[in-house]
Amino acid sequence: MIGVIADDLTGAAEIGAIGLRHGLRAEIVFGHKPSGGADLVCVDIDSRSRTEGEAVKRTVAAAKLLKKSGAKWIYKKVDSVLRGHVTMEIDAAMRQLGFERSLLAPANPSLRRTISNGNYFVRGKLIHKTEFARDPQFPRRSSRVVELIKLSPAFSVHVCQAGDVLPETGIAIAEAATPEDVAGWAKRHDESIFPAGGAEFFDALLTSKKMNGGFLLPEIPATNGAGREFFVSGTSTLFARRFATEARLKKDPVFSLPKELGWGNDFDPAAAEAVSQRIVEAFDSHARVILTVGLPRMTNLKVSEKLSDHVAQIAVLALRGARIAHVFSEGGATSAALVRRMGWKRLTVLREHAPGVATLQADGGKKVLLTIKPGSYSWPADFATS
């Protein structure tokens, strides 16, 4: 069994979907014991929005859980643009598992997220000149990779180019401008190196290790929601705003949070119930309904987190009031809040639709499919049509 420690749910699902691509049975757990039937177990430690101390604590607990469960090797999934407590979590996992050095390859060149000459680029632009500069929790205000992370107190950090000799100790951050660069780094991995990074590096590692089990993909189970699709977005990214605009043009019902919540006000339970009831009623005449933040992007972290939770709160009420076949959740915080509020403990990965977009099935409970993606990714084109 392969173990993965992910700092959020969308990252765990992205890795699980890559496992499916290689024929591995994959599941996501939330601090609970794995089922024992998976070849790839992703532990979502939900640490990105936590304090650094809590993130380290959760990383250590996940490493212990995976090691005790028999993981042959463990991968630390990090955000591709290095948001979160990246080096502190790698540091904690290395010490817990007995490693002296780590190879960190966060770049996803196929999505045009690259590292070159010590700088991070997104779609050809320096990252601090993109939408990531306005991230409410981890704004990318520099393009220099060493300025996007916190330096580890226990291990040195080095940015390495393809031809460089890897240091004997510390964390080596791999530059990568093409998928071939990522594949080259994967070939340099050995048992003395703790692997960490983005989705493409994990994919390249599986390819280099020839992890192809040949298992049949699980069947997507039948649901009782009469084909109803519920899109839930707790982000205000450009992709999310465009999707909502296109939905309105197609006459799909689009619901947004009350404007006063953007000022940090509490959400009255009766108001949340009222919005959810309108969503339930909309499903009587429409097969697709969208719930979105519908407010300008917030720079206040606490308000932004509350908005994601408010969206999840309404979504759960709607799920309990209507028979819905498929939920499409956008944004890691929103997806995690939705899963938490639904009380799901383990998710089986069923399908990969596009990089970062995966369909999951919860163990037990209502037979609702859950497809999730990061807020900074776009929905596949076929999902955008109705």
C-alpha cells in the first residue's frame, strides 16, 4: 500500500485519481483507519487553514497512521503553488519517518505552473502578477520560490536545477518547466529521499516505479436523484465567477449568499434554511442548480473561511431536502466543510475526469456522488454544458 499525506481534500482526491490512472484502488480517509482494501490511501489532514503547530501535529499523526497501516512508501502532497505550511509539514514527516533529505517538486507544467531560474510562473506570468497574489490566506507576493515558503529550522532548503547534485541533507526544491523535467526528477528518487510535491511528480513517481496493478475501475453506483446535479462553489476565483455567469446565460438557477455575509456577519439559521428551501424548489423544474458565494473576493481570511462554511451549510440542508444524484464541489475548504457536515469518514475514488477533478463515493449514508476540484482549476468542458 502507498500512503499519501495531503493538506486538503481536493489534493487528496487529485492524488487518488492519479492512482486510478495507474490501476490502483484508492481511498481518502480523515484520520481514521484505512479500510484495508485500497492500494493507495490518502490521508486528508485538512491543515492548510490551521495554525502551523496544528498542521505539524496532524502531519505526525498521519505519518504514524500510514506507517502502522503498512504503507511501503509515503508521499507528502503539497499545494502546487506552495500555499500552506509546506516546509514545516515536510520537516515533521521527515523526522517522524527517519529521513535526512527530501525532494520537493511542486510544479505542474502540464497546467502551466512552472519553476525556472528560482522563480514560479503561472501560465507564463510571474506568480505574484496573477490572481494568486490576492489569495486571502497565502497571498503570493513574490515569484522567488524561497520567498514563497517558510525556511525549515531543522533542514536547509535548496532550489535545484536538473543537472545539480542533490544535497545529502535538507529539502531540495526541484525546478521544472516541462513534464519531461518532472519525469527526470522522479527517476532520481531513491529510498533515501522523502518525496513531496504536486500531482505531476506523484504521477511521474508511479510511472518510474511501474505501479500498474491492472485493477478494474470501480463502477459508479446508481443514485436516486433522477439525474439532478448540484454545483456548490465556495470560492470567488475567476473560474468560479465565469462558471456562474455562463450558468445564468443558460437559464440554470444560480443562488448566492446574502450580501451582508461579506461584511463578516453571522448567518442566521432561518436565513440559511430559506435559501436551501429555494434550492430544493428549484430542483422541481431544473436538473441543474448552482450555489455560489456570489460576492467579491475577500482579502479578510476569517470572512473568507466563514463564507466557505456558509455555502457548505446551505448545501447540506439542500441535500437533506431534495433527492440529488450528484454534487459538484469547488474549492478545498468548501469540499472539506461539506464532507465534515455530512459526517462522511471515508471516500472511495471512482473516476478522474481531468487533472484535479475526481468523483468520489462516501461509505454509507445517502448514495450521493461527489465530484470535487480545486478553486484554481476550471471545470472540464463537458461539465459546463447542460
